[in-house]
Amino acid sequence: MKTGHANGSCLCGEVEFQIKGNMGIFQYCHCSRCRKVTGSAHASNLFVTPEQFGWLRGQLSVVNFLPEETKYFATAFCKTCGSSLPWRSKGSEVVIVPAGTLDSSPGIKPSQNIFCDSKADWYRAPNELPEYAELPVRS
């Protein structure tokens, strides 16, 4: 198990949390649920145990969504700004932390892509696209 320490927050700053350590799992999930909840090509999730996770402030602003038809999938968001936030997986002892909500490095890098058969048909890997330091100038 890798260790690390990082704080995270929502976009408006109403909610803040902290992780101390991780389970060594940091992955990109391409399933349709993760694409819907992130509005992106995939979710970037880090896994921690409940003991490694703690709310620092704003927990009353966290809304949980627990779809009845799912075995593990759930999600949470800030009721003020709508940012994704960490949630406890249904049926397991793990907290899923959306990596984009972290304000510092968790000390681990993504190691795998999962549910690639569900990948969006328009998806292109980042290394296939040009990179710009800032917004590119229109030509």
C-alpha cells in the first residue's frame, strides 16, 4: 500500500476533505455511469479506506446519490456548486475520491484504465492531441 497525504475541495470551496494514504489504486474508469457523472470521457478515481478519509468542513453540503440498480456505484456532489466529491462505495469498505478534486498530489499516479469496452466512441487518448500551455490562439 502506498502512502500519501492530500487535501481536496469543491469548486466553490464550501466542502473540504483530507486523505491520509491510499489503497494503491488510482484508475481511469470509462464506464457509462462514470462518463455521465463526470461529463467527460472517463472518471479519474483514487481509492482510500474510510479510515484514510475525513471531511474537514462542509459535510452538510455533500449530497449523495445511490442508484438502487447498482451494486457498487454511487456518487456525491456539492449542493452549492455541483462539483463531484468523494463517496463511499455501496457494498464495500472503500471511499472513491475523484482525483480532480484534489488540491495537491496524492503521491500516486494512475495505473490502469477499466471498462474500456464502454469507452466513448469519440474518445482520443491525450497523447494523440496537440498540447498548449494555455488557451490556443485562434487562427
